Amino acid sequence: MADKTPLSLARRESPLIRGVVTALALGYLACFLVVPLVAVFAEAFKQGAAAYFKAFEDAETWRAIRLTLFATGLAVALNTTFGLTAAWLLGKFDFRGRHLLTSLIDLPFAVSPVISGLIFVLLFGAQGWFGPWLGDHDIRLIFATPGIVLATTFVTFPFVARELTPVMLAKGRDQEEAARMLGASGWQTFWKVTVPSVKWGLLYGVILCSARAMGEFGAVSVVSGHIRGETNTLPLHIEALYNEYQFVAAFACASALSLLALVTLALKAFAERRRDQSLNQETAP
Amino acid sequence: MTRSLLITLSLAGLTLLGWAGLRAVQGPAELQTLRLLNVSYDPTRELYQDVNTAFAQAWKTRTGQELNIRQSHGGSGKQARAVLDGLQADVVTLGLAYDIDALAQKGHLLPEDWQSRLPHRSTPYTSTIVFLVRKGNPKGIRDWADLIRPGVAVIQPNPKTSGGARWNYLAAYGQALLQPGGSEASARAYVAALYKNVAVLDSGARASTTTFIERGLGDVLVTWENEALLALNGEAPDRFELVVPTTSILAEPPVAVVDKVAQRHGTTEVAKAYLDFLYTEAGQRLAAKHHFRPRLAAVAVHPFPQLRLFTVDEAFGGWKRAHETHFKDGGLFDQISALR
């Protein structure tokens, strides 16, 4: 009964206040989320479905979609590997530098994406620290696909680790200790005990990470070079189309990006529910 | 211990694999076709889309070689910065000579006398600064003097971030200076009053056009002639009117081969031919089609408005001096902005 107090407190408020607060919250959501989303699709279909689908016949649009998916895939793979390792360390072990690692993981959240992009230009640009060496060896990171992957990875770095650490902590070490006592190796314990126990949290982190990676604009804009049909990701391509007065095409691409986001949202909601269920099973008496 | 080594090794392997895959994706195309990257400024997108198609065709007829020309657009200053930072531009076609000077001076990517290598100071087409007003010209805007009347909301980009906006600023300052009885003091007072009337100071020319046309803000848009004509002919011919002032600046957006990059790519020859193409009749026709003033008067498909045009050299003694006086940190533009 005790944990139901907030709800019953809310029930004690007068219906008028409850109604006003609910209306405010829903109105706010409608203004900032639903209306823009509807506007994107309305603009995209302004000149009919034919004009809408014509936007996707453009080779540059497909290149932008492929590049976005490629950068997202690589960034998510790298960050999942790292995030799983980091969360495992933070959740299951005590070691010196634990707090330092936690703070470092959060760094990309604190830094503006544009600054992150500029950091890479300062490091790997032609006039940057490693620029001359890279130039001599004809390796191009900035203004090419590797730079875009790098920037996307950096910006989405914390998602998996941040999501998994609390789950790892909540699960505790009992199961791992039991597994080791029964003779499992560290490797077996990790794959057969630890990973399955956090799989929904992991999925949730991966989804958040993908969503952020696909929509990334600031950092990628700085390192992209905006070469049409080559280094424009989907968000950058949308900006270019908009600037060229190709509004239907711009909003059509924006609607594709929104659809990806909506699918991600549905997956996220699903993973979130499963994660909470699996956590509740553990903590339930 | 061996396990962690195994993990590290397999991770390194995966990264290498991804890298190799990337090279494989990029590799073959580079071998088969010749590639050229043109790094340009904002309002030339439509022009170079046409030029690229026409030139690639001409090049194939001449040499039998497949040519893939890619383009990158953005604010002129930002684009120059990207080329300095390593964007692999074989040619640059930017908004003002000062930005290409920076590539020569700071990056040593081309010789400092680059502007004398092509006719007309390396400027195959020109433009000027004009006004766009709402249909019926409700505020009665005829010339520069009308822009500083109280209650007139002006839309134009920020000279600190946009190359095009520097032409706006210099046009405003220069015309005040060249008025009968004009002086540095009266020109200074004019631009101070003008920027006080600016309602939205966007970061680039195209952003200002969008603010004026799509968002419907302001009474007058001060912009490139090609940008104004594009808006009039395309988006909304019956919602706006062109107003041509009596005096304005001759805006000269120059072009150049970036020697160092072109040499590394082995594209010097095709890059030169590409820029020469802009001076041919076919190239000039395309410039005129996209509302840039061609150098060959004979190919102007529609007559451009007549007005008195002055150059940066005449009114300001060149870009370098104009930059020192007006645009560098603490320069005249910063001083009048502080007054706003």
C-alpha cells in the first residue's frame, strides 16, 4: 500500500486541478511533438503521393540513406562492444578509477556536438595535429566516410554504457559468483549468465543509440564537407534540399527519417517494458 | 589473460575488416572514372548542376573519358575554411576573392597571384546587390535611402558569417560614399542606420531568402541579383517585386584551380578545362540562364537591369583593405553592431 501514496495523493486533488494539469501536459506534447510531426507529413504530401515518391528516385537521396545507415550500424556496433564492457566493469567490479570512467563516459553528453566535430577537425584536419602525417600517407578521415563514422560514434558513445550500468548494478553479482563456484570460466559466465540477464537493457541502449546516430546533425555537419551524393547523411541532405527550395523532396526525406524514428520508438517502448519486467521479477519477493 | 588478448585481437580484426570494406566500396569508382570536386558557395547550386552535366558531356566527347563532378555548397567563408582543413577541392568557385586569398596565404594551396591566371580577374560571371519587396511595394522602397526610414524591416545576412553579406554591406557603404557630397562619415552613418533596421540577420544569403519568402518576415530583402531573380522566376512570381537601386556594387565571385589538390589527384588538366568552360559561349549561356551576369554581353538571354556599378577596388582599394577596415574583429561592422 505504501508505494501507492503518490497516486492516492493525486486522487485527492480536485478534479478541476487534475483536469487542468492533464490538459496542460497533453497540450504541451501536442504543440511540441504531434503538430510538427503532422506538419512534416503534410508538407511532404502537399503535391500528392506521386511527387512524394519521386523524391526517393534521386540517387543522392539513396546515397544519403545508405551512408546514414552505414554510419549508424558501425557506430552502434562499436558503442555496443564498448558499452557492454564498460557497464560490466562498472556493475560487477570495484576498482580504482571507477568514478573517473563513469565521468568520462558522460563526456559526449556534456560537449556540444558541433564542438565534438571541431575537435576531430582540429585533430585530423589538414592543419590539425595529425593532419600532415595523414596527408602524407593519403589517408582521409575528415570530409570522408570515416570522419562521419567517427563523429557519429563519439556523439552516441554514452548510450549503451549509461543504459546498462544501472541494470548490471541492480542484478548484483550473486549469479556470477554462483556460476564461478560451479566451475564456469569467466568467458562462460559472461556470455551465459551476465549477457542474458541484461539483454533487454542492452537492446534498449542499442535502440536509443541508433536513434541518436541516425538523427545526428551538428558533429557530422562539421566533418562532412557536404559533398552531394557522397558525404551528405540524411539529415544533411534534408538541409541541402530545403535550401534548394525543393520543399517536397526535403519533407519527404524528413518523413522517412521520422518514420525510422517512430519505428525506433515502438521498439524502444517494447524493450523498455521487457527490461522493467525482467528487473521486477528479480526484485519481487 | 589469453582470453582478453583474443578479444582485443578479434576487435582489431573487426575494425580492420570494416575499414577494408570501406576502401572496397570507395575503391573501384575512383579507378574507372575521373573525379572532380567543385567546392562552391550557396547560391550557385542550380548553376553548377547544369554546368557539370554540360561539361562532363563535352569532356567525354573530347577525350572519351567518363567524368564525375561532385559539388559541395555552403557559406563562402565556411567552405574556404573546410578546404583549408583538408576538403579535397580540385576547384573552388567561391563568393569573394578574399576567401580564395586565404587558401593561398594560409594554406599555400595555390599561388598568391591566382586571380591573374584567368580572364576578368578570374571572375567568369558577376552579379550585384538588389532589393526584393512584397507585391505592390507597400513601403514605397525605390533606393538605398528608403531602407533606413523608420519602420522599414530589412532582411539580410550577417557579414561576419556570410561572404554574400559582405557584398551587401560594401554595396550599402560604397553607394553612400559615392553619393554627391558623400564621405566616410556619411557612409558610416548610413550603414549604422541600415543595420539598425535589420529585423533578422541570418547566417547566409539563402537563409535570408527563406526568411523573407517562406517565413514572410520583413519588408525588403537585400540580396544578390541572381538570388532575387531566382526567387521571382521560381517560387513566387506574383508575390514579390524587384527593386533596382540607382547605384550598387559589381559583385565578382571568382573561380580557381586548387593547384596542390589537383596535382595530387592528377586532375590539373581537367580542372583547368572545367574553369575555361565557364568562359565559353555555352558556359556563359548557363550563367545567364541562372541569372548571373555573363561577361559575354551577347549571350545575356534576358536583359539585366541597368544601374551604376562600382567595384571593390574603386570604392575600397581591394578586398584586403575592405576586410581590415570593415570585417575583422573590432572593425567597423563590429563597432556599428555594438551600437544596435
